[in-house]
Amino acid sequence: MKTFKIPLRYVPIAATISVFCVVYLIGIICYDGFGVLSIFDLLQDNSYLGIAAIGTALVILTGGIDLSVGSVIAFTTILIAKILVAGGNAFLAISLALALGTLFGFCQGCLIHYFSLPPFLLTLAGMFFVRGCAFVVNVSDVPIKRDAVFDFVTDNLSISIGSEITISFYVVVYIVLLIAAIIFSQRTRAGRNIYAIGDNELAATLMGIPVGRTKIMTYTIAGFCYALGGVAFAFYLKSGYASHCVGMEMEAIAAVVIGGTLLTGGVGYIFGSFFGVLVLGLITALITYDGLDSCWSRIIVGLLMLVFIFMQNMITKISKSKSKSH
Amino acid sequence: MNKFATVIMAAAAATLLVTACSKKDPNKTYVGISQVGAESDWRRASTKSIEDAVAQRPQIVMTFADAMQKQENQIKAIRSFIRKKVDVISFSPVVSSGFEDILKEAKKANIPVVIFDRAVDTDPSLYVSLVGSDFTEEGRRAARWLIANKPAKDSIKVIELSGTAGSAPAIERQKGFAEIIESTPEIKVVVSQSGNFTRVEGKKVMENILQTPEGKDFDVLFAHNDDMALGAIEAIRDVGKVPGKDIIIISVDGIKDMFQEILKGNANCTVECNPLIGPTLFDVIEKVKKGETVPPRIPSLEGVFDSIGGIEVGNEETPVQTTKITQEIIDGRAY
Amino acid sequence: MDLLQTKGIEKQFLGVKALKGVDFSVKAGEIHALMGENGAGKSTLIKIITGVYPATAGSVYFNGKECKFRSPLDAEHAGISTVYQEVNLLPDLSVAENICIGREPRTKLGFINKKKLKEQARKALARLDIDINVGENLSSYSIAIQQLVAIARALDVDCKMLILDEPTSSLDENEVKELFSVMKKLREEGMAIIFITHFLDQVYEVSDRITILRDGQLVGSYDAKDLPRIEMVAKMIGKTPDQINQMQASIVKNTKFGDVVYEAKGIGCTGTISPVDLNIRAGEQLGLAGLLGSGRSEVAQMIFGVDPHDSGAMTMDGRPVNFNRPQKAVKAKVALIAEDRKVTGIIPDLTIRENIILALQASKGIWKTLSPKQQEEMTEKYIKLLRIKTPSGEQLIKHLSGGNQQKVLIARWLATSPKLLILDEPTRGIDVGAKAEIEALTQELCGEGMAVIFISSELEEVVRDCDRVIVLRDRKKVGEIAGSDISLKNIMKLIAG
Amino acid sequence: MKKMSNKYRHLVWPLASLALLLLYNAFFTEDFFKVYVKKGNASEQTQVVGKKDNTPAAQQPVAQPTEQQPPAEQQPVAQPTEQQPPAEQQPVAQTAEQSQPEEKDGGFSIFDYHFSGTPVLILKQGSEVMLLAIGMTLVIATGGIDISVGAVMAIAGAVAALLMDMFEHQLPASAMETGLYWLIPVFAALLLATLCGFWNGMLVAGCGIQPMVATLVLMVSGRGMAQLITSIGRSKPEQITFQSEQLAFLRNGYVLMVPCCLWIVVIMYIIAGLLTRKTALGLFIESVGNNEHASRYAGIESRRIKWLAYIICGFCAGMAGLLTLCDTKSIDANNAGLYLELDAILATVIGGTSMAGGRFFLSGSLIGAILIQTLTATMIANKVDSSIIPLPKALVVIIVCLLQSPVFRAKVFSLFASKSAKGGVQ
């Protein structure tokens, strides 16, 4: 009964975590090969999504939305691959990719703020745009040629536990970024401003919060996160392809929603998105373990989202009634 | 809150406890197979043949994972196979690049890997064998057939419906086709557009091309798969041209619907790209399990089917005569 | 010497001149009331001073030097902080953050120091003698508290000038008193306070000087003590005192009542309001008096079916009815003009015409439509009848001033020719002229045999207009006064309990 | 007059861009505007009607008004297709006479002839998006959004295909030829799609869940369900095909020389138009989208209105799904209507309906859809690789949206104003 004691605003996260644990348990019980250590595989397989989801979460917290996730990742991979093939070194490739991603995010932010275009629409256009660019870079898939930097990163920066488990550096990157993002969102003025804007933009303006700057900053950070996610993806797959991650934006949004963030903005925790990502990954993983037909993963994810949405809905209702009775 | 937890638990349990938990049995062969997806009839046929093959082999226990055309899913699946410690892993790569690491992991866990249908561009020591078709050769065969029965004109315009941009079959079939028609200057590819290997796209793109000047007069349609060709045939009919007569239609795969069209005379030739990979694949897999050595490249036996028959479209080492399609053949086809 | 001074401020909103060369000055250590009808340009002036809008022309001097604030934050840094008309805070953030956001105390590393943050917030609230858990989300506190939090926020910076735009509109007596004592304290500390309100007595209670604006122009600044009330009103609406006396005298109470139109027996909603019974006759004007939060609006909303009642029964013309959705009430010819015009009233992007026909159309349903001609006529009629100031009925309602918007809403409901009209604070945030007009109108309607329920926080109005008054306290009906007993004193007694 | 201009201001920019695009084609794409008259299924093709010898530049004005007049005088946008007959009738008659000799039956009947050519093709291929856009417009006008339409299309298509397939295996071919069996799948599909709309409406209006999320659920799981449907009676989800020409007629047939699917769009458009403008529904939708709370206080059943909008949207999606099915007489749950919801939303917004809800413009949305389709056609006509098409699409969308955004216009105008002011000073 202790769960009743946790404050209302933590309920969604608690729920997400408990779901994760439950499903994980089921997995361990039912599927041989799916052990306690599979958590590392989950991280390994989903860190790119997680990194991107951080960006999406921040944008959603401002009350906006960003659909350009998937295509930015695809663009990043193909760009890196192309540069490496052309003989550039990985360091250059990665930094260029990150720079472009950040720039792109910045542009989106500016357009959204200065011309007050609806985020959904603009980022939708952005998604098409970047996807197109990716195809311009190269149509067919390009294997990512390893070079000194690349090898160094992959071989030396990854921790291996035992024979099976290795924690690749991008998992580490993810965890670091996650912690940074949590601190940023909870403990810095800029971070709180994000929440403030998402909560009530007009009020934020009148309270003297730099709405424009914060918005643009958020989309820029998001752009960076996507690019970084792309880099992680590039290291994860070692292949650049313009049609990687088609429709991934919805996965990212789903992860954020399951993570307990309200799409209206202003409510939710970055930490939640971490578990959101894990839950999504877990479901796909178990379905492959089970050999179920792929269409089930779609259906189950949908149902899961439904459950969470209903719960959040209830919570907001409860808190409203509370304030009313005051 | 607890209530929610229980509700969710119930849901999760209900959805995930569908299979009973089974422990391993030494004299069975555990196989993990990762298929590209279910994007076309051809793909589905290949999936089906795999399942049928398993049905006939009681000693084989298969875990099948559909990657939904996403490489990351495929990697995840293969990793889960490694964790499950299956005896053999077999998969058909979504894209050719980027499987090096996972294959290394498989090697480290010393699980042999058999690749089917499409190639991967990694160091071949990472997998024991590749069962499947040679897309380039398919392209060549299509071209050879065309040269063999080209209309008596001084310039023959070809419209090419290519597959999903950047996918291995699309690139290689295009390559093979171009490589052969080079030798005959009168044959030229005037338009090449991607139809994404699907019927709907094939039709849409064809409809558009038909409105362009190039589309107004051309002689040959070369489609990278039958689905697109079937879509295109509809489109060609709509503008009042007669597919198979005004326009020579050549495509790759050899699915039943296409055979029907050829029999009806609405199409001329389809170069088989055999999806019925199941039996061959599992023969190889069992060999591998027993530890026997298998050749690194096992071509699946494939014919070329058309409305005439008896035309030589093979190359030096493997000559291939085309087969004339009859109702019997169609009835005999599984897909 | 003047702390703040504006010279020839002008402001143009797409064609419309909102301010025409306003010179205005505030001294340190005074409470300066800024008065004027709606659309007189008070808010605009404030927004220009605090840098929400840039001025089209003219200049602002603060502390003797000219300054152009680009944002409220600039102004705040310079020492001007503002509390705006509607409570503009962040419901889902904690009280502490609402007070301190934008200037949170930080550790050496630049991170927010939560402990300090809370202390700072507690201090700020203590200044207003409020002690609440600052960690809680703001949304879990009442509007009044939220309003005070907003003020606390404004005071939190060491500001030289505090601007209060309609701060009291959502506070009850005691809270207002608290606020005033705070204001006086601040004045002693030498702070300048600009105070905007529509409650005339409040103006005289605290302010030293009064500046009056009328449609964008400065009428003048006066010392409060040598500006008689009636005179001020006259200046505000540009009429002579006697004209106003006439206006108020012109209100004649209707005395002949029909039979009971609406009757409610013990309707209540657990948690919101305890059972109330009330009845009203045709042509009667029933007042609901009580402090804010005493449940007067809740009763109105319950009658109209916005918040369904879970006990009791209601009858309309003797027939039992059950309004659990506004639609039902509307169909039964009940009309509610609710408290918060912006939220529950106007449809900003629709034209005046559409806003007027909306309720009638709603009661007719989707299929039975009004012909364009009918709509035109109706619009014209009400624009004339209620003297709505607009070029045409096709004007978007959001371009009208508050008073005119309110009139459009009244028109919307008159169009449905209701049997029972509920007016919840119809005169809130409306200038004196419009007020008088509306009061006269309601009397007229009663004359035509309409039953009117009138809710107002200005007891004078209630006393002036109502034939019967139901007094509420703490979400309970505490008494009912009729006829000659209706007087400020009696009502106050009941309210005080 | 002012009223008129206010009413149609939103159509100006999309129309302008469409005109620009067509202009480009007029000059750079050969016979982009040629409209042919073809004989039903006959092989021989009657020669190009009329303006064969005209220069494209000369054709352009002919083609443009057909696209543009409608909104300018509040007629259905699909009017062009109806207007073409007058434009073509004359020459058609000639060809008929010319071709009489070789015609057995002789005489020209509009039953065995139909239009063809890029403009017709654009409208034909755009029909799905146009249908979706009609529904989407209403939903967006209520301040919502429905990103599940693509999945709903797949579901509808899957069901219809499944039933057709079953009939064709169960019933004798003769019955299939003569009977109206093909109607059953149609109704089933539409019913199911409407139910999907109902479900969305329930989540949004009933449970007050945020539209984006509410429809995301169906978007994610819907496609899975469609796959399940296609796997009924099979081991795995499969591409289901059928033979019936009657059903395929919906998409590929011609009525009065005009593609049948266009008539469907026109009919849906007229129905929606009447429903919203001749009844109070339009007013209610706009008021709910603009200020739901106030609408409720005004006695509008805001929930029902929203709900209705989603149901209509679902129905339109079902229609679109059927068209996709009939296009190739086969459904592939995996790809059917994939990402079409995005096109529909783009079309709607390009058409001038604000994503914040409130005022909506059906005709604008149709123009938006046509604009998108024209763009694609132009790309292909100019041999742009189809994988790169998203790029220019995005650019056009951004430009149109910028032009739509009042802020942007204000900024630009102020720029000019300041420039001219400077000029004045000098």
C-alpha cells in the first residue's frame, strides 16, 4: 500500500517502472536466454532511440512536437558513412554531423518561434526535407568504413563484462547524456524555463521568461540529440542508409508518452522517457524471443500506450478536482 | 496505483505467456531465422516456404523474427538468437552493410550463420554459406531475353521500374541489365524510376511516366519485380496500349499472378528469382549442424519463364533455356 | 520628484489608436490609482511602461533617465514589477518556482539551489502573512492564494515601483484588506504603486493620487482627497455628475411579478456546494450575495447544468426538469452569462453576428438553421438595442472592448428570449457607463416578465436592483431577504454571520 | 465585397503556388496540359483532342482556370473535371465525326470514351489524399488532429479485400459477375472505418484525451490489426488480391468521361459542404474549435460535435482505403496508406485551415491536395528520382505555410514599408 503514499505527480513514472519490472520478470521466467543481464542488450539495442527520445521529450515539455527524429538520424548515418568512404576521418565526420544536426534544430526553432508556425507542421516539413537530403547524399546504403578514431572509440571506450556482455561507448554516452539532461531540466534556469513555457506560454512571457530564446534553444538541443542519436546508430549498425529509421519519430513520441510526459507540455520527467524507451525495447525483444508475428508488437505497444494515457488522464482529473475543492 | 499495476501486469502476462516455456533438447536443431519483412508477395512466398519446410522437419525448432524492413530490428533479433544459444542463425539482410559486429558476436558465441537471399558485404569468414539468387545474373538474363526477342526496330526504348532506392536487388538487377544491353546500341533505357517493389507504387509511377513524352512511345518495360510489373500492366491498359503486344514486358521474380498474365499474353517474360528457399536452406542448415562443410555460395535453381520457350538466356557456365508457361506449370506453382 | 514619467506616449494597433499622447507621472512613495473605462487605454499604457509592447511614439523616463524596456524582464531589472489582470502563473510548477522563476538562487556551479529557493519563496509569502507549503503545485491552491502568490512574486525583487492591474477582482473582503495593508506598508517603505481597479471605494480607500484616462487620452491627475467620487465617475465616462445621477435614478424596480418560473429544492453537489433551495417568479430579480468563494457562482452553474447537481430536484414552470447539461437548460429557456468572459463567453475568432446567433442556433440544433437574412436582422437589432460600438456585425468579436463584448454576450442570450436569465458578475471589469446601461436593461427585462438572477460582488448594485436577495456563506445558503429589508447592513450581517 | 475577400483570403496563397507550379509545367514540361479523349478499353487511341498544335504557353491559360475558378466562386474544387467537358466537348465531337468511318456503331457516346492526360491523372491519383483531407479538415477545425487515417485506410482495405476474396472462392463466378456482392465488402469496410472514427472520437471527445495521443494509439496498433485481418485464414499476413471488375470500377472506371474516383471525391465534397455550410454544423465546429469551453456554455454539445468530426474523418479514410484497394485490386496491410495522414494534414494546412482550430476551408484543403499531387507529377515528369521527391515537397510546404502565416506577412510588409519610407525620405 506504500504506493499510495507517492505524490500524484510521480505516479506515471512509478507505473512505467513497475510495468517494466513486471514485463521483465515475465521475460526472465518464460524465455530461456532472456536473463537478468539482458538489460545490457536492451540498452545496447535502444540507446540510439533513448538519446533521440531525450530531445523529443524536451521539445514536448515546451508544448511543441518534433517529427524530424528519424530522418535526422538517417541523414547522420549516411553522411558519416559517405565521409569515411571519401577518406575523411571519423572525428571530422562525427563533428560535422553533430554540427549539421544542431544547425537544423536551430533553424526549426527559429522558424517556429519567429513566424509562429505550428511545430507539428514545420517539423513534418523538416522531416521530409532531411529525408530528401539524405537521399541526395547517397541513395544506396554505404558500409561505415572503420578508421583509427572509429576503432579507438569502439574498442577502447567500451566496457566488457564477461564474455557476452559488452557495454558499448554509446550506451555510456546515453547514460551520461540522460543524467545531464535530468540535471539540466530540474536544476537549471533554462531547464525550468522549458517547463514554464510548456505550462503556460503567455504567463511565462509576462513573468519575463525569454520564451523565444528558450524555444529555439530547446529545438536546437533536440537537433543535437537527434544527430548524436544518429552517431550512436552509426556506431551501432556500422551502416549508413538514407531510409534508416523511417517512422521512428512515432516510436520516440510513444516512448516519451509511456514515460509519463504530457503532450500538452509542462508536465513530466526526462527520467520517465528512459523507462519509456526500455519498455518499448523490451516488448519488441520479447516478441522476437517468442517468435510472435511482428504485427503483434504494434498492437501491444498501442494497447500499452492506451493504458498509460488513460492513467495520466485520470491523474490530471484527480489533481484538478483537488485544486477545485481547495 | 496498485490497481493500475495489476491491470497492466494482467495485460502483459496475457499477451506474453502465449508460449509455454521449453528447455532445450539436444537431438533437435534450434534455428533462429530473421526475415526482412512482409513487403511483397515474393517475400511472403519465401517466408511461407521456410515455414512449410520446418513443418516437414520435426527435428527442427525455429524461432522466426520479422524485421519489418528495419535493420535495427534484425540486429536485435540476431542478438536475441545468440542469447538463446540457438544452433544455427540464418537471416536475409535488409541492407548489405553493417552486419559485421553482430556476425562477430555470433562467431564469438560460435554459432554458425547461414545467410539467404541477399548478400552482405562483410568478410566471408563470418558466415558459413550464402543460399540465394544472384541478382546481377537475373538482370543479365532479362537483358539477354530482350536481345533475343527484340522487335525489328532501329531504336528500342526501354522504361525501367527499379526497386526500392538503394536496395541490393534494385542496384544489381539494374547493373546486370545495363551491362548486357551495352553491347546492342539500339536498346536504350530512356526512363528509370523507383516503384518501391510494390504494386500500388508501380502503377502510380507508370501512370505518370505514361503521360510524359517518353511514355508516349516506348517498346519495352523492364520491372525489377513482378508486383511492380503487374501494377504497370494495369496502368498501360488504362491508356489504351496493349501490354505484351505494343509493349514488351519483362520482370523478375516469377510469382503466380505474373505467370497468369504471361499466359494471357499481357506480359512476355519473367526471370525467376526463386523464393522457395526453405528446403535448400534447411538442408544446408542441417549439414552445418552436423558439422559437415558446405560450399560458401549455394545458388537456388531458377528458370526463366516466357510465352515462347526455348530461348537461351544463361551464361557460359550455367546455360538456361526459357520455359514456355502452361496452365500445368501455373497449377504446379506454390505461390 | 517623479519616479516614473511618460511623455506623449502613443500606441497604434493596426489602424486603431489606443493611446493618444499620454503624459503621466508617478512619485515615489505614493499609491497612484489609474482610472478609466474599458478601452480607455489603462492596460495598454501599463504594457508599454513594462515593455510588453513598444510605444509607437513618446518616451518613458524612470528614475529621471529615459528607458526603452524590451521585455517585462528588463522592466523588472530596472525595478518595475507588475501583477497582471488575470492570474498569470504556472499551475503545474511549484509555488516556490512561481515566485522565483527567472531569478532562482543558484549554487556556485550555476545550478538551482532548491533549499534557498524555498526559503526565498517562504520569505516572500511571509511578507503577505501567508504560510503555505511552497513545494506544492500552484494548481492545488485557490485562485485567491494564486493571486497573492502573483503579488508576492512581484514584491520578491527589490522593486521601486509596483503595478497592480485589477489585483482585487478575484479577492474577497479580508484578502483585499490584507492586500491594502501590504500596499500601505510598501508605501511607507517608499515604493511607488500604480493601482488599477474598477471598485471605486477601493480607490478612495488606499490611493493618494488618481489619474484618469478616457479613450486613449489623459483627462487629468488629481489628489484623491479633492476629487469627489461622482466627479471622478463623470470624468471617466465624460458625462456631467447630474447626468449620472439621472442614469442611476432612471432605474425603476419592476414590482408586478408573475408566478414561479423556476424552483429548486435542495439542489447541491457534494464537495462543491451544500443543498440550496430557491425559487424565482416571472419579472422578479433575485440577487445572490456573498463573498467570493461563498458559492454564488457555483449555484448559478448548478442551475444552468454546467456542474451537475447530485441531490435535490428542480422544476421549470411547475414541470420537473433535470439540467445536467447546459444544452438542456438552454432548451428550457434558461440563460447564463458566466463570470469569466474570456473563457466561458466569447468565441474570439467568430464575428459578432455568429457570436450573437450561437446560443439560439444551439437551442435549435444542427438542422433548423437561421436564414442569413434573419441573422443580419437579429444582429442589427441588438447592435442598436444595446448600443454595441462596432462598424459592422461582421467585425470579429475579439476586436471589441470588454464592455462591448459583454453586451454581445447579453445579446446572444436575449436572442434566445429566455424565461430565466442568470447574470454572474455582469458588471465585472466594465466601465461605469456600461454598468448603468446593463442595470437599466435588466430592470427593463424584468418589466417584460423575465426572471433574472443577479450575482455581483458589489453589494450596492445588489441592493439597488434586486427584489429578493439570497445570501450565501461558505458554500451554504445562510439567509434570504426580501423587499424593504434589503439593505447593505442586513446583507453584511448575514455574510458576516 | 470585403466579406468575400475575407472569406477567400486563405485560398490566395495555395492557389498562387499551384498556378506557379502549373506555369512552370506549361513551359518546361512537354504536353503537361494535353487532355486526351480515349475509348474505353479499345486499343486504338483517338488522336489528341484540339490543342495538339498549340504551344504549351497557349494551353496554360486553358488549364489554369479549370483549377482555379471554383474556390473563387465557391463551387466544388473538383469542378474542373466537370468543367472539362464544356472545354473539350467541341473538339470531342469533331474526333467523333472523324473517327466515325472506322467506328462500327458510329456516333460518339460519352459512355465508351473518357478523358486522360496529366491533369486528369493528377486528380485521379490525388483522390485518396483529397478524401482524407476532407475529413481531416473537419477534425483539425475542431482543434484536433487525426494521425490514424493511414492505418484506418489499411484496415478498411484489408476487410474489403478479405470479403471479396472469400466471395470469389465461395460463390460461383456467374454470381460474382451479375450480383451486387461487391457492395457488401464496401459497406463492411466503410462501417469498420467509421467505427475506427468513432473510437477516436470516443477517446478525444468522450475521455478528453489529447487528440494527437489518442489517434497515435490507433495509428500504431491499427496497422497491426490490418495485418491480422489479412492473415485470417492464412498462416501469415498476406497481400490479398481479388478479380471483381465491379469493385475495381470505383477507382479505375469512368462515369461521364470522368474517373469514377473523382466523382466520389466530388460527392463527398458536396456532402461535406452541404453538411457544414447549409446546416449549423460548420458554425458549431468552428466555435468548438475556437473556444470549446464557451461553446459548451452557449449550449452547444461540443463533445458530440467533435465526436461527429472524427466519425466523418473515419468514414473518409474508409473511402480512401477502398480506392487504394481498387487501384491494384490488392491490399498490402503493410504499405497501404502508409504516411498518407501526413499528406492529408499538409493539404489541410496548405488550404488555410489553422492547426489551432476554428475557421476551416474544405475547398482550400482540396486545392492543397491537388498542389501536393501536382508537385509529385511534375517531379516524375522531369525525371527527378522519386527518392528525392520529399525535398522539394518540404520546401513548397514551408513556403506556403510561411505565406499563410500572418506574422511572416506582417514582417515582410513592414520590411517593404520601411524601405519605401526610406525612399520617401531621400
